[in-house]
Amino acid sequence: MKNLYSAIKILKLSEIAPYVLVAISLFGLFFFQMTSTLLVSLYSGMNFIRDAISILVYLPYGWMQTMAFYIFGISILSLAAILYFKIRVKLNIVAILFAVMALCLFIVGSFPTKLPGAPSTLTSTIHGCAATIVGIMFPLACFFIARVLRAYKFRYLYIYTIVAGMFQVLFIIFGMLFLPGMTGIYERVLLWNGQIWIIVICINFIFLEVKDRLSASSWKRLVTQLSIAGAAYAYGAILLPLCLPLIYR
């Protein structure tokens, strides 16, 4: 990782802030996935496919899930800040949409959902509305930022962003029609789609920031190092939690 260290070392202090925001964003994703999956794994009465993520707050260590929602919100807010400073437009709709998502995640953590079979309350209604807004905001943000990516000629990132947004919309419709009683896996697939997109955006942001600071040979090595680091992170944040239910059962 010598080249990565060299790239970071030559940055001015004022230039480090975006990288700190990237680190916060990636950590928030990891913490949320590990916490929500670990809580399901530790209790035999919970089901990874059936049970909604939000009801984990009622477990003995449910406060950890509440913290996970808050940290996830900070993660999304960090991404919104990056997009605000990097997309130079008068009205940065993308940054606003992600900021709204972050606010809604704070609300989701502050207003617990109802238990299965329990009557709806004002608290659970607020929780449900905030969660719905999060699901809707992500594809909207994808479609808005895709225009920016196309303008900057990021062809593959543009195509992937459109695909991620379309998948979110189609899977929301598919889940409502064909996945009754499978709230857990329904919510997690939607989250994985959004979180993997955020990982890709963060890695590409680092690529673009350090590209002009290194020689051609150092740049190629850095691309390899960051690609490996990104793959390892995706495994640790997305795939490893899937193994936990098998380990603890």
C-alpha cells in the first residue's frame, strides 16, 4: 500500500476532509450491515428472510440497531456533503436528496416500528413513512446524478447508476406484489443495491482525486490496490454478514 500512502501524504490538510467523509460513509455501511445481521444471528427466534430489520430494536441489544440507523444516517449525510462540494451547480438536487435520506434514517432510528401483529401507532406510522421515503429517494438520486455522470463522460458509471436506480424501482414493485411475509430479505436487497452503489461511488471518487497526483506507473499500481481494497470492503460489509447466520445457528 506504499503508493496509496504516498498519494495521501502529498495532500494538503484542507484536501483531506473529503477522504474523511468517504471513510465515514464506508464505515457507516459496514457498521449497519454487521449490526443488523449479527442481531438476527444471535437470536434463534429471528429469521433473516422474514423479519424486518426495524424490529431488531426490540431485542435485548436492540439499542445497537438504533445506533446503526443513526450511524447509517451519518454515512449518507457524509456522501451528501461530498456530492455537494464536488457537483458544481446552483441547485444540487442530488446532495439534497441524499440529505433527505439521511434525515429520514435518523427518524427511522428515533421512531421504532410496531411489533408484528400489534396495532399501528403514530410512532410506527412516522417510522414507516420515513422508511418509504428512503426507498423512493435513492432511485430519484440515481436518475439525477446519472445526468451529471453523462455530462462528465463517465460512461460505465453512468450506465451502472441507471441500472441501480431501475433495479430499485422494479424490486420495490416486485417485492410488494410477490414477497409478502418476506420483509427481511426484501429490505436487505434494497439496502444492498444502494450500499454497493455508494461503495462504487466512493472508490471512483478516490480514483479521480489522486489520478493527477501520481506518475503513470504509480497510478496503475494504485488502481490495483484500491480495486483490491474495494473488493475486500464489499466482502466485509455485504457478503460476510450473510455468513453470520450460518456460523451462529
